[in-house]
Amino acid sequence: MTAQRRLRKSIRTFWLYFALIAIVAALLFPFLWMILTSLRNQVQNTSAVPVWIFSPTLTNYRSVFEQHHFLAYTWHSFVVAVLATGIGLVIGLPAAYTISRYRQRGLAFAILFARITPYITFLVPWFAAFRFLHMVDTYTALVSTFLIVSLPLIIWLMITFFDDVPIDLEEAAKVDGAGEAEAFFRIVIPLSTPGIVAAAILAFVFSWNQFLFALILSGSNTQTVPVAVFNFITYGEINYGGLAAAAVLITLPVLVLALFIQRWIVQGLTMGAVKG
């Protein structure tokens, strides 16, 4: 009987690991294929039969930097993502705290509604307004529109964290002479650091990858990397190698950032999901 139980346990363990490996392989395969495509030439990438054995080339990466000013586009994306995340935190943290402490659930629902509304709904009004103000192709236009993505995300994540901070600590600080703002910055913010880090990283990633707003509102002075990928798509052909190389370079900074601070992200999201 014991041997049968061990056998059944071994079989269950085998299928569990098999399922996990299959899921991970399915998730990683697109990224692996993207890397392989970036290392092949155009003939190999357009072959009817997938080419698995080939001599890797860095021509596509050289093309990205030498012909398409990729560093400038990366700088534009970095500036816009940092500003959108920073301004989102400055506005979103007090807003989330107010919603949490004063139970403003109607306002929270309105923010959630704005978050789930398709972005294209805001696109035409924003474009018309910025065109009227002659602000298309400016950082102000891009950052303002990117806040539509980052601000509701920050607020909704942080409401849960602020709910978990015991109000008794704030009241004790006020008894000792601290004001509302001082209690917020000296008590609530330090206790919510994991959540703030997680919200900031997610907001940065969403801003870094934002395409629709950047496509319409950016120009030669502010074009971001997701939009710059279009340089590899022309009427004559699609440069698959250059497209894949640019995609790898777009993904790499976010991937490296996530690897370095994954502990903060996991801790932040986990704490936000547990009450008490």
C-alpha cells in the first residue's frame, strides 16, 4: 500500500513539474523567438521554413543604433516614463490616502471607471486640445496623457496599502503634536514603502510600453521607442530582424529592472492582497 502511494505521489509530482515546464516554455518561447529573429538576416527571417541553425549576426542591432537614432528614442521614453511615474506618485499617494481614510468609495469607483475605459476614448479630445494649444510633440502632452494610465493604477494599488496601516499609529503621532501631513509622511509613507515601490514600477512599465498616445501625440522631438519601431515597417518590406532587435532593446531595460527589484514587487503586491 505504501509503495502504491509513493508511486501515485511520484506520478502527481511528475505531471506537476511537466505542466510547470510546459507553461514556462510557452511563456518564454515568444521572447526566445524574438531574440533568434534579431540574430538572423532578412533572407533567413522570411524563409518559408523556420531557420534554426544559422550564423548569428549583429547587423540588425547595429542598424538600430546607427540608422534609426535609437538612443534618442530611448531617452525620450525614459524621460516621459519617469515624469509620468513621479507626478503620478505625487498626486496619487495623497489621493489614495484620502480615499482610504475618508471612505470615498464613489470617487474610487470613478477612478476605476477611468482606468478601465478604452484609451482611445481619451485620444481624440486630448489631441484636439493639445493641437489647439500647439503642444503636440512636447513632453507636457505625453506626460499628461500617460497619467491617464499611471495615475489610476497608483491610486488603486495604494488604497489597499493605506487601508492596512493602523489608524492608531497616526492618532498617536497626532497626540504627540504631529499634524495631518506630518503623520502621513512620517508614519504612513514609510510603512507603505513596498506598495509604493510596486506601484511605481508598474506605472513605469505601463508608461514605457505605452504606444497609442505616443503614436498620435509625439513627433521628431519626443518620439518614444514603441513608436520608433515603425521605422522598420515600410511599404516595400518589413525588416523583421531590425524589428526584433528593437523589441529586444525595448524589453531589456524593463526586464533588468524587474530582476533587480523583484523582491520589492512581490512583497508589495503580496502585502496589498492581505488584510490585517
